[in-house]
Amino acid sequence: MSTPETPTSRDQITCDAIGQIIASIAMSEAALSHVINAEGEKIQYALGALPGSPTFDRAPSIEQLLDFNKSVKDNISAVSVSQALLLSKLSAAIGAYEYCYDSGSVGPTGPTGPPGEFRTSFCFVWTDQMQSLQPAAVANSMGPQVFFTDKVVEGTGLSALHGNGGLGVISQIDVLESGFYSIRWEIYKTGYDSAFALFLTSQGSPNGSMIPGSNYGAMAHDEKYSGQAITYIEEGSALTLNRIDDLYTQSTLNQIGGNTILTAASIVVTKEKASEA
């Protein structure tokens, strides 16, 4: 016997009818549970283990137990078949139940959501090549800049291009998106007193402005200097590391004793916030 098909057309389906089908399945399941329980009690009775059952004068024979076992097995098999049919009917009823309710019309457009996730950008430039650096023309002014040979750039906010069609050195870091940036620089140089700072040069302006808090130096020989700053930078600006003292010519260093090569200079720039807002 096949399972009756539940109609799926909106015009044919009645929610009450589907509910009655599901209720009938539940009652059938309850009836099957009673059948299974009765079969279990029959086994207990045959074995003399059912509480309150009479005792036998003699134990049942092997043939009687085998016949009894076959009876129980046949009944349980019939229950299993009924269970499968009920499951099929229940699946069809639940599938048709979704047609009981109209999805309704589309509601009004909700409010605009929050801004998208901020994506950072970073740029790391460095060199292990020595470089001679002349003093600045005037103390605390923008002197010769430090050049770099290698880079790692990620994101859309920063760029560091090699000059001379990609064959030359990196002279500056270009800022492609306005925002707050954190910057850290290091330089290993020979000679005595000297100082360096970060400068920003805008498009169309040849003179750069020193980033406040980025100027560092020391009165020492063969020293590694480092500096840092956080500042707001406008799109289209160029970032450089320049000498700012007016003392005498010095050179960057790229090794220590034993010909161990070192990084002579580096800058790390990270975009921290999209805008001033």
C-alpha cells in the first residue's frame, strides 16, 4: 500500500487538514509504542519474568520458545514497516505546511547600516646599502633625504615606487588615502652629532614640513637612531626621512665586525584610522 500524496497547490491545501494529518500520525505512533510494549511484556511472560504473572508447572520447550520468538519478530517487523510509512507521510505533511502562510509583501527599506570594516595599509622600506649624507643647509631644516632599495607594501593607502623606471632607489613613500598613520624609522650611521626627522611634501609644493615629534638624534659615534610619530596625512602627500643638522658629512653603516651585514635604514608606516571624523 502506497502512502497518500499530500497536495501541494495553495488552492487545495487546508491548514486544518494538514494539522489533522500530523495529529493522526502522532496517534498512530502512540499506538505502535503500545504494540512494542506489549511484545516486550509477552517475552517477559514467556520467561516467567513479568511481575504478577502465574508460574508454570514446567518450563516451555525449545520448540515453543522458537515459535514464540517468531511471533514477536513478525509483529516487530510489521511495526517497523508501519513506522517507515508514517515517517514518509509526516515528511510530506511538513513539506506542505509551508503553503499555509503567505509570505506577504516586501516591507519598507530599513535604515542604513554602519560603515564597512576599516582596512589597514602598511609599507616597510629598507636598505642595506651605505649612503653618504650631506648636512642640512640650516639646522632644523629639510636636508638630504635617505634612500631605500627594498620594500613590502600591503593595502591601497600607501605606495613606494622605485625611480628610473623601477631600476632606481626608493626616494619617498606616497600616501594614497587620507587618514591617521603611525610611522617608525631607524638609521645606523657613522660620525658624531647628527639628527633626522620625517617630512611631508604636498603636491605642487617643493618644500616639505617636518612631522611634529619625529625629530630624533644623538651626540654619539657610530650610533643607531630611531624615531616615531603618529600624524594625520592628506592624500597626495609624500613622506621622506631627512637629515636636519648642519654639522658635517656623515655616512650610513651597513655592517659590523666580521663583515656581518645590517640594515642601514628603514621606515615602517601603518594606516591606523581612515579620517579625522
